[in-house]
Amino acid sequence: MSNQLRGNDLRALGFPEGRAIGLALAQLQRKEFRRLAQAEQIALLQRVRAEPAAYLTDLAWSHVAAALLPPADRHHALVPRRAYATYGAAHIEPSAIHQMETAMKLPVAVAGALMPDAHHGYGLPIGGVLATDNAVIPYAVGVDIGCRMALSVFDLPPAYLAQRRQELGRKLLDHTRFGSGRSWERGQRLDHEVLARAEFGQIPFLKNKLDKAAEQLGTSGSGNHFVEFGVVEISEPAAELGLPAGQYLGLLSHSGSRGLGASVAEHFTRLAQDRCQLPAEAKYLAWLDLDSETGQQYWAAMNLAGDYAAACHEQIHRRLAKALGERPVARVANHHNFAWREQHLGRELIVHRKGATPAGAGVLGIIPGSMTAPGFLVRGRGVAASLASASHGAGRRLSRTRAKAEIGAAELRRTLAEHGVDLFGGGLDEAPAAYKDIRTVMASQHELVDVLGTFTPKIVRMDGA
């Protein structure tokens, strides 16, 4: 007798018509389940059918379990849009505004804000800030969980950069690794305490992610990720920095949680979409209840990915500081693509900042421009209307496709030469002309942050030849 169960067998076990049967049959085709006797397969299916909620965090059966839940528990209608603050509205594309307005119609949405660098993304626009009631939205956090800016300041004058330009460029090439899927060569990997975190063993989905995370620790992705040397100019001394006004050599990096964060985002987004079905325009805004086991697992995995991103920056800066033979005299870091538990409107809310910088009162951060435009070292003012947030950069003016079509290689070379910038890697999709004017963006959010200084890039390393 054949060991293979069919759709009618599942119907006889009480599986409803529709997606759950197809998903269950697909799971039974996996090697570990094909080895089971038919009676064992049936017993497993009966358990899943009887208690689907108990399998929502099971790596193999979570999607089947979600499809088995009653429709009333999965379908959600949008509600009238709540008001939200917008900064720099004249420079934000209509599609990003539409995405923000859709997010503000979620039944779990409480408050929101749109930053002046906002542009179209998946679900929540990049530059969107959304506060929810006891719910976390994986795609309102973003795919590159915990993506960060990190600045090291060295007590070296700008003349050092000018005199050793070629040497510094070589250090960037030797001591960084860029690109999707890129890892350090064996023998060059460094260890970090984040790799010993219990979550890698406690959360079923993460059990096979540790090896890749170890390989990629201290590397950077593609797209707009970079590591660059430049000139830091402190115009407003801050006690937090311990630096007098003046110019210094700076090392600035931008990257995130690599393959670890992307896999967490994709896995839990699928679970959220199975569990929380929304109208088509809002499907990427599916949420997880933080009282659920799935929501708690995402929260733990998100925090792990954020700490992993921080560890990557630590490694990047440690390698390059060692190559310089110098210790930084100040460090500043901030992250975006994350969700925080914060107090707003008199209660605890879950604040998602997708491509937005935390700007609580007294909080330091870096807001970069482009490879030829300055970044800004800022101190947050904690403005309530912005949910204590600011932009995370200049924001794209052109999509990657448009940038490649409209910007020529000669134009990029000319722009780099005019600004005295050496570029290693990079592409037309990251050309300065693809970005908004950072000074316009900063003017649009002058009430949100105080500017303490600038970082002007001079030697830039990105993905590419």
C-alpha cells in the first residue's frame, strides 16, 4: 500500500477545503516526513488540525497552522485614517504618502510621522514612523533589521587624509568586504559574543542560521551600504562627545544585519500574512500580536538581528582602527529599521522606524547625505509630533532603475572629481544625483534635531569592482 496521503485523506481528518490542504501535502513531501509511517503522518496531521495555535511557531508547520485558524481570527478591515505629522511634504513622492496613509488605517495604528527623506518601500514607506498598540509589523521594521550608522572620530587632522589618500583607500579595500552573500575568507573571521546568544538555539527558525551569521560577521551588504573616510568638523561641542570644536579624521559606516536580518524579516512576514490577512493595499503591513508566541519570537529575533548589526560595525571599525594604528577619541552610532517599546501619549507603544533615526531628547545620531554631500552629526530634541524621530539620510530622488537610465558614468566621474572624492565600487544607482538635497532635508526637520557638526566623505568604499 502506498505511503502517500492525498487530499481526500486530509479532508477525512477534518482539514477544510483550501490552502491548508495544499500546504500540508507539500510538507509531507519533505524528506523527514516521507520517512514516517502513514500512521505517524496521520497522527501528526491530527495534532496540527486539533491545535493549530500550538504549531504557529513550529518551523515546519507554522504556515499550515495559520491557514487552519478560523477566518474571523485572520481577516482584518482597515479603519478611518488617523492623523499623522509630515515633515518636508513638498519633497515626498505621492506613493510614499499613500503608503503612510494606508498604514494609518490599520486597526492597531495609534500615531505616526513621515520624515522628509521618505520614499516608496514595501508596506511602510522608507522614512515612515508608526506607533502601534501591542503589535509589531515585520515589514514596518524592514528587511535589513537594525541597519546602522556608526562614526569613529580620530584625533588626526584633515591633512593626514590628504597626505595618505592612497594608503587609506587600500585599507578600505583590505579590511572590508561588500556584497550580497559575501563572507570573510576562512582564517580572517573574528569572533563576537553575539554569536553565543541563546536565541540561536531557542528559536526554531534560527537554529540553522548561526554558521552563515558567523561567516558574514563584520561584512557589509550591497546597495547604499558603505564604509568611508572623511573629515569630521565639530561646530557645536557636545559634552557627550568630549571633543572641542575643530576638524578630525572620521570613519563612517552604514550597513545592517546581512542575511540574518533578511531571513528573519521574510520568515516572520509570511507568518504575519498567514495570521493577519488585510486588504491588498495593506498586505505588507500584516502584524503579529506581541502577546502571541510568534510575536514574542519575532521580537527576540529582531533584537538579535539588531545586536548582530551592531557587532558587524564593531568589527569593521576595530579592523580599520587597528590598521590605522589609532584609537578613536569619540564614537557615535544610531540605527533604523527597528521597533522600540516607548512611552508616547501617556502609554507604552511599539514604535517602528523604517528608515528613520531615533531623535529623543539628547540622543546623538548621524544623518548621511550622499557620497559627495555632507552627513550631519545631530542631537535629538524629542519632538512629540515626530514620535521623537528624524530622517535617516537624504532619501532617494530617483529609483535605482531610473538612476541607471538617467545618470551617465561620465557625469558620476565628473561629480566625484568636483568634490574630491575617491570611489571604490559603487554604481550609477548610488550616484549623488539619485538622492535628494541633504540640506533641504535638514531644513525640513530643523525643529527635530540640533546640528553639532558634519562629516564630509572623501574616500568611499561600496559594493562593486
